[in-house]
Amino acid sequence: MRRFLSSSIGSALLGGVVVGAFFAIAISAGWIESQGTTTTTVAEPLSAPVDVKESSGANVVNQIYRHDGQGVAFIEATIAPEEASGSPLNPFEEESGGGGVATGSGFVIDTEGHILTNNHVVDGATKIQVKLGSSDTTRSAEVVGTDPASDIALLKVDAPADQLHPLALGDSAKVQVGDPVVAIGNPFGLDRTVTSGIVSALQRQIQAPNGFSISHVIQTDAAINPGNSGGPLIDAGGSVIGINSQIETGGGSNGNVGIGFAIPIDTARQVVDEIEQNGKVEHAYLGINGGTITPALADAVNLPVGKGVLVAEVVKGGPADKAGLEGGSTEATIEGAKFKLGGDIITEVDGEPIDSMEEVIEAVDAAKPGEEMELTILRHGDSKKLTVTLGDRPASVK
């Protein structure tokens, strides 16, 4: 039942460390979202990978650190005081609107000075300063573009070519569970920190600060903590496969418990391409809240099918609402969890069977605003087909 209520793992954003306090992020259940030609900025690896062949006895972590460490950025973001109270989805806003200075990580991706990081590292910043590698020189950075829905930001810093050490970008689609990985960043402001581990799992879903889901996320046990946000997750060849973004805290402290999440570098490539070409990133929007039907749930509430997606809510005026999709109307509590029954059940998307909420999210991820999507639904035992014209995703979950 708990799996039904949340299609994503509840995680805490790593964020920056705000001077005086570090505020936990409230992550709510997300509404459906989508991830968005190739440019030279991130189309291919931009520096040679680490050569670990013929080095069976060598310290590979040390090799990667020495090779890639100079391309990692220490980021300080100054957050101005706000008159309004802070949002629980913004790691930098204090409830009193007091502002502060936050620290995070990033990494250089080309010789023009572009740096990738998390959007939540620089969101709301009035001034951004970076230090590159082991240099103590502070440089001002500007925001080229951001995508809150994938929690990615592209920065640019003006620095001499010999101070720019772009990291090679890998292929996150080729990553396998058990692969060794290295994380380099600035946890709790402790710059140039390296940790290592393995890829613990693939195809996770986490939620961005604006409440939408991010798909195909890499899970790792490499120690990452607040301040590691935006830093690289690196494979054994020295190539970046992900952007360290969130941790699972287990409901305890904000520190590492061995479960971290990195946004795949393939997603970052796509986001940067769209920022450079269009100045923004567009995401398709369906406008529902629902959950995966399991056999146990189907038996408990007497559903007509043992798999699919039960629609709990439909956003009023959204694409799904306009197409006639209906949410639940009867509130129920099972094992202490509350949800709505009586809504439509999605069984197919564009003729393909659907087993989970994650699959619906991925289908919308692959589409563009304005495209049509055919949903096969069950309503009161009858099968229907609805055609939804996908809309533009709003700025945040409402």
C-alpha cells in the first residue's frame, strides 16, 4: 500500500549547506512529467578517460582523483533574504527568509568554461562564485540556463584555458549494477573530497525540488552528503556517468547512510542541448496523480485487474482532465495509508500494456508538449480509449 502511495523513493536533497542551518527538503508525491542537434559542448567525451589498463596493482581511485579532480568545482551561492517565508522545496530559503551562503559542487564540461551542477545548488542565488580544482582563486559564474524539473543548471565561468580541465562524459545507458564508481565534491564545505563505492541499483525515480519525477536515476553507496550536490559520479574509466543530487536519509540525520542518487549524464546532455539551442527546456505534462496497482492492492480493494495504474487525482483544467480522465472520489485508509478509490485505471499507453506508474512517467518523459497520447482505461469495468493532448508542464506541482 505504501508503494502505491508514492511512485518515487522519498529522498532528501543534498543541497548546499546554508550558513547557520541546513534545512531538510519536503518531497511530495509528484505529478507526471517529461524530459525534454547535439552540440559540441556535451556530444562526446571532452577529455581522455583514465587509462587503468596494465595497472592491476594501482590505486584506481587515486588515479581518477588526480586525473579528474582539477575539473571539479567548489560552488558558493549567495542567497538574498526574502520577505516571504521560505518554500519547503527550496533548500536555501530559511523560514524567516533570512538567506545565507550555500555551498555545492559542479564540474567543467568544456574549454569554454561551462560547468554542470544541480539547479537547487544555485536556485535563488544573487551571486555565484566558484573555485576550480585545487586552485584557491575565486571566480564569478553566471547562470546560462536551468531546468528545475531535472534539477540541472548550466553555469559559465571566465577562466584561462590552462585552468579549465573538462571531464570526459560517459554513457549512463551502459552502466551496470556493481560497477565501481568515485564521487568527488565538497560535502559540508570540505572541498576536494573523494569517496568510492559501486552502482547499487539502476532505474530509480527521485523527485526534483519542484515536485516532478526524475527517471533513470543511478543509485550508489559511494558516500555523498550535503554539499556533494552537483558533483560528478565517475566510472572506473574516469568518465562522468551521473550528477550526485540526493540522498536517502532513512528519516534520521541529513548525513550519508549509503544510499545516494545521481541524475544520469545522458539526461544532462539532453538538458544542456536544449538550453543551448532554445534557451529553455520543455517538458510534456499529463496532469494526474496515481499509483501502481499490485496484486495485494487489487485484492484488498477488489479491483478488476491485478496491474496497471490507479488514477487518484486529475489536475483540474489539465490535459488529462480535458481528455475526460477521472480521478478517485472515495477516500480509503489501508494499513494507515490514505488514498482515493474509484478513479480510472490506466492499462495501456499508446497500445502498450502498463504495469506501473513509473512506466506512465517514462512514456510522458519520451513525449513533447502538444503531442497526443492514447490511454486505454478501465472505468466501472468497461474499457475505454481516451486521446490526451499533452501540455506544457507548470513550474511546480500544485
